[in-house]
Amino acid sequence: MCVANSTPAAAQPPCAERPDLIILDAMMSYDFQGLVLIKEIRQDPTLAAIPIILVSAVLRTAEHALLEALPANAIDAFLVKPIEPSLVLEHVERLIVGRALPQGMAQ
């Protein structure tokens, strides 16, 4: 697990290792760097397939415009803070555990 509070910190070890899932806040360092980081992740062939859950306290007009500017399917889930732990677990299960099951196998 890696915790980073800025875009540069997200690129440092141990964050430099390829994670199974990224949970990312739209606001990093008091700006919209989370949305910028999503674009960078999706443009990197070694990281592009990693599922991303985007979280935000409020989807303000500026964030909404930036979110709409992301490529289609850039995020796999969007959660509004405060986040219900059961909802996080549901998305993690769907995005990680569900992907690991062989096709056609029920969960």
C-alpha cells in the first residue's frame, strides 16, 4: 500500500511499484492534481490498465469540467466523501477480486 498527498509523492518508492488498484482524491495539494494524475496514469502503458476509484468531497463546477475532459473510461468508480466503507469494499471487490476470477465463474 502506498499513501501519497501530492503528485510527485505518488511517483516515489514505494508508490513507484505497480499497484492492483488506485484510490485517488480529485484534490491533491489544494488543486486538481488528482485529475491530472489520472491522465498521466492512463497515458502510461505500464499503468493504464490499473483500476482507479476517484473520490471527492464536492464535485464543484471546476472539477466537473476537468472530470468531463478526462478520456472515456478514465476512472472505474467515483465516490463522494464522506465515503461509506462498505461501498469502498464493494468497488474493490468488483475491480480486483472480480477481475481475478476466471470468465464465467460466479462470485
